[in-house]
Amino acid sequence: MDWLKVKETVAVFMKKYRYVLLVLAVGLFLMALPEQESPPAQTTPIIEQTEPQLQDTLAQLLSHLEGAGKVEVMLTQSKGQQTLYQTDEDTSVSDGNTDTHRQTVLVSGSDRGETGLIRQINPPTYQGAIVLCQGADNANIRLSIVEAVMSVTGLRSDCITVLKMK
């Protein structure tokens, strides 16, 4: 075998398939890179705040209301946040009996752990709110506070009490 002939054959092959070889080389390079841990993707765009955080945030916002002064907020929950998972349901009928089998859908993460597939997250349901503020003797300020608490918590106005702070 003549090395000059082999060199010519390789040169012709490289010229003919250079783009295919380039794509193959880039693909091999990308496969050789170490896999980076990415944070888990959030499936829901809900801003999750615990009850004390919501109370503090609400108190801080209401204290910026003109004439409200210092504000403290207390919220009571009738139901906490609920996470509903996706389920598969198999129904079979045999001898007049209906058997239903429900199983939670599991998703495997990059760390090879399994978690349930979240279908819906229901926010907490509030039972009532008490707001103490220095400017509660003014009816306009009380009304503004009640409307703000209603819009944040979903409570009716009769479940919100605004009292004057001493």
C-alpha cells in the first residue's frame, strides 16, 4: 500500500464529507461535556408566601397608605395551601362489579428521584383578618384598608376588622 495513495484517498474523503464530520465532531464534543445541575423547573407561576410573610408584607404595604400610620395585620386561615397531584384512573368491569384503581403520576427528575406531577396548587383560604392601625379613626383610611385586604386575601368585607391602634 502506497502512503501517498492513502493520503490522497483520505483527502478526497475529508473534502467530500467535511460538513458531516464537523457536525459529528461537535456532537461528540457536546456529549463529552459534564452535565450541569440545573434547578428544578417550576411548574406553577404561583408566588408562594407563608402566612407570616403575607401578614408582614401586607402590614408593610398598608403602612405606606397616607394617614394609616403604623399597621399590624393578623390573618387566620380556614384551610392551608393544598397541592393536587395528577392521577391515572383505571376502571375495569367484571361480573357486574366496577373496580377503580387510582395511581399518582410520578415524574423522574435529573437526580433520579421521583416526585408527583402537580396538577394544581390551591392557595390558602382565609377565614378573617384583623388590622390595627393608627389612622383607623378616619373612615376613608378604613375603607382603603378593607379594600386592600379584600383584594389580597379574597375575604369579604364583613370578615375584615380594622381597629385603631393605641
